[in-house]
Amino acid sequence: MAEKEMKDVHELLYVAEKGWAVKRQSSEKVIKYFKTKVEATEYIVKISGNLGTKVVIHLKNGKYQKFESAVRALSYAKTSSEEE
């Protein structure tokens, strides 16, 4: 059952030299890279909204935040600094 839950999560993380990456948490394959965290968050909101997945946002320091909805993730990204 835990494996099924993993498939229901989209993840946003920072990759040095490439930018902000959006991927499924259960996969190593990156769906798309973005220059800014806000652009990446807007994209993850769109795809997670369409698929009904949860969102996990990683900060540049490796810590993460799990949001109940993608809209809350976008709201947070727009008010936080790009360094997070």
C-alpha cells in the first residue's frame, strides 16, 4: 500500500547546474526542469491538479514540505524567497 501512495506524489527539487526539477516521487526520471521555483511550482500545480496527486516541495538545503494541495504549494512559492 505504501508503494501506491508514493505514486500519488509529485516532487519539486533543486538540481545543481540544471535548476528546479519536477518528477514523480517514485521515479528517478525528471519530467521537466525550470529556471525558477515559481515557474516549477506553477507547472506542478497544473499537473497535480489534473492527476489529483499530492505535492512535495524540497528546499535548496534538502529539507522538504508536504502540501495538502498544489494551490497551497503555489501560494507558498510566490511568497517565499528563491533561495529556499
